[in-house]
Amino acid sequence: MPLRVCLIVDNPLRDIDGLVLVARNLALNGVQAYLVPMYNQDFDVIAIKPDLVLVNYARPNNIEQLWRFHAAGIRIGILDTEGSPAMDLDDFARNVKNVKCSDFIDLYCLWGSEQYDAFLKQKVTSKEKLHLTGCPRYDYCANPWTKALPQPAIEKNYILINTRFPAINPRFTSGPEEERATMVKAGFNAEWVDSYIHDSQIAYDNLIVSLERLSNRFPEQQFVIRPHPFENPQAYKQLSKLNNIQIRQEGTSVEWINSAKMVIHQNCLTAIEAVMLGCEPISLEWFNTPALSEIGPRSVSQLANSQEELESLVSMILSGSIPAASSELTTARNNIIHARYYANDGKSAQRVANIISRVIANSNKLQRRKMPRFEIKPTVMHVARMIFGYKLFHYLKRSVQGSKNDMRLAAKLFNLEQVQSILDRINNVSNKNEAVSVCYAANDDLVYSRYASGQVVKVWKSI
């Protein structure tokens, strides 16, 4: 049987394009890759039983799940969705260390030099398990993959506003209280979480007022508001009543930035993506706070310290008369790209795939460690999954809970057509004509078919 790897897709809006690049590189290395929806991993990873599963994080809320993968004889790698988080990187590294993932992981892919140094300093795991790769979803900021980006269904040169308020406008949870509980459970300091949620509400309210004024100041200019992938777009419905504002959440942030005239944001990492794509970012500073502020996005942006300064900067960029970036700003931009994203070279997916391929090609038998005891509730849920299998478990769960979780589950699904479309665009700009194919995982791919969701997409080299 060929070597096999499961790749966990956290949020398709944000992650699927980069992970298709990883899957394609794995396929070219002779490894079969399986793209698994995040909410199905309890079933599909066990059903496939791959040589390795590349998960999206290690936190207190999923540590039992990772231990169970390890106990099943599956190697574990981590490509964190938060490689450049909204907190001190030493604190972030300590939070990861506290879940003791070093006991069972085989590799940890790190986005940039700052994160790598923090993980070494905090001794999160052994140095040989840490790999500085960059994040594959940002490969599309560099050629040739920028040419593989689709054009949004709107005329180019719009002004893009990237928002970042999922804590108060959550898409996948019931509201701020549930978000707070989730953040605290994930290891964030409760006092900081309270400040973050409180200040987010104030910043959101100020943003709405600012964008209304901006829309009226430039009535002929098209604006696109793109909410964070974890944010409910209905929070901006009132702005869509204005003739020159659209609310759009489909596609990736990179493809929207690539066709934009400029990016307006507050503490959003897409500011760094904008710099990598040659698009000017503007940071809204007059209602920023210490709890919200992130050094990275601010340090690469033009700073607007009032509504008047914002409108002046927008006017200059639209007219093409904005001053060239100072040497200090240019240096800051280059430094932050290396510190947070390693390199803007389009090769992060290749580095991740090559490291995975080396790890699973190692013929040494996996040394399983004894799994610690966990709380009774998740253990009961696990037993129920194993007894009933995917279809019956979800049937019984829906019978008890109703359909309240269906929308949340559906929002994190993707399909074969999406993956094929991304792969086609990648192949169209590649210098090589490799025979990489996609299909839904079938019975031949499964060790335990009763646990399979039927929603996993397989990527492999067909010739």
C-alpha cells in the first residue's frame, strides 16, 4: 500500500487553497493525500488510518483527539492555523507546550523565524521535530501561484475592507459568551479575553460609522467588505444598503487582495499579505486599543490616526500620488515577512510536503506512548462514535439535538469540484504537466468503512 496522509481542513474559505498545494506536492512525492473536513476528522482519520495526519492545531480542546490518533498508530504532524497569532509568540509557544503535544507528535511546521525561535526557547518539543516552512496559504502571494488566483466576480480596483471581529460576530458559535469560553479553554488568559471582546465591540461600532462616512466621501468608488472567515457576514448587512458597498465572504483573502486598489483594516494579518502582493494597506488607528493591537499588521501599514487622515490616504492612493514607503517602513515590511511568514517564495507547501514525506518514509516503528486519562464526557462521545459509526452517530445526534449544528457543519465542508478547480488553476500555471488526479475517497482507501463520511477528497499521482 502506498504511503498516505490526511490533511485536516479547518476553514475552507481560508485553508483549502494552500492545502491543495500541499496535497499536490505530496502526490508528486508518491504519497496519497486525503483532504478531511475538520468536523469529520474523528471519523475519517480513523476510517482511513493514514501513515500521518497533519492537524490544524494542538490545544486543550483537541488534545484527547490527538492522543487517540496516536493510540491508533497514526503519526501526527501540526501545521498550525495560528502561526502568527494575536498574542506574544512566547506566550503562544507556552500554551502549546502546556498541552504536552511533544509526547506524541512527529513534526511541527512553523510559519516564520519568530515562531520558530519562540518554540525553541520554550522547548515546546525537540529541535528535530520543529521545521521552519512558512504557511502554504501564502504561497499564492508569490509567482507562479499568484497567476493561479481566480478573479472575483467584480471589477478590479475596488477598495477592500478586511474585518476581524469573530469574537463578537461569530459565524460558528452562538455568540460572544460561547466564543469567550472557547478562547479560555484554548489557553488564552481570561482577563485578556474579556478585554479583547469588550474592545472588539467598541472597534466594530466605530468601524461601521467610519465606513459609512468613507462611502459617502467617495460615492463613485466601489468598496468590498470581506468579513473574517469565522465572522458572521450578517453583522455588516446595514452597510450593504449603500450603493457602493458589497459584502463578500467567498474565496480567499489573497485572491480579493490581488485585485484590490488598497486594503483597509485594523490589526488584520491580511495587511502583510497585501504588502507581499504589492497592495497598499491602511490601518485604522484612532479606535485601536492595546488589547486589540498587533505589531505586525500595524508595522507594515500606512497609519490613519483619524477619519480625516483615512480619507486623505484613500484619496492619495486612488490618485496614484501616495508617497513612496520610507526606508524604515520598507525595512519593517521585509523584517515582518521573514519573522512571521519565513519567505515570500511560493515554496511553503513544497517544504511541508517534503518534510512529511521524509517522516513517513522512515521505516522505524511508531513508539506508542500510554494515553493519559481524560474527562468522562469526551470519552463517552468517543465510545459512541466507535459503536455507531458515522451515519448512525449523526442520525442519533440529530434526533436528540435537532438540526441546530447543521449550518455550522456545512460551512466547513468543501467538495470535489472545488478541489478540482483549484488543482486545475495550479496546473495551468505550473511549468510541469504532472498527472495529479482527485476523487472522493472510496472503499479501497478505507480501513474501517463504517466510519467514513463520504466527504473526503483524495489527491494522488495517477501515472
